[in-house]
Amino acid sequence: MDMKWGSEMSNMGMFGIGSWTGIVSALLFVASFYFALTFFEHLKSGDGRLRKQAKIAAVICLAIALLLPAVYQLYFVNEMMR
């Protein structure tokens, strides 16, 4: 049985990474929602430093959650078109 390591294993690995991408993206959406709620809590209390940190964390989590599947999709399509 002569199986090439690169051909079969890389295809299985790409599909596995796709499911992990979805899980990580969902967790980052939850983290973004948490930091947004924390931002509103600190907005009410008037703590400027914590408000700014919560806002930055919410934006970063949301950006990564939205960009991670898009980057993976571009990579996946590029690999399939070879």
C-alpha cells in the first residue's frame, strides 16, 4: 500500500481546520459580546481606562471572528484550485 503523505493527509487536515475555524469564530463572537457588555457597564460607572480596554477587546475579538473564516475560505479555495 503506497500512500503519499502529502496528498491524502493534507486534504483531511484542511477539513479539520475548517471545523475548528468555526468553533474558534463562535467563541470569539461570544467574547466580543461579553466585552461589549463590559464596555456598557464601564460606560455607566465612568471608568475611562476600563471602558477603553473593553472597547478595544470587543473590536479585536469581533474583527478576528469575522476575518478568520474569510481568510480560511480564501486559503481553501486557493488550495482547491491548484
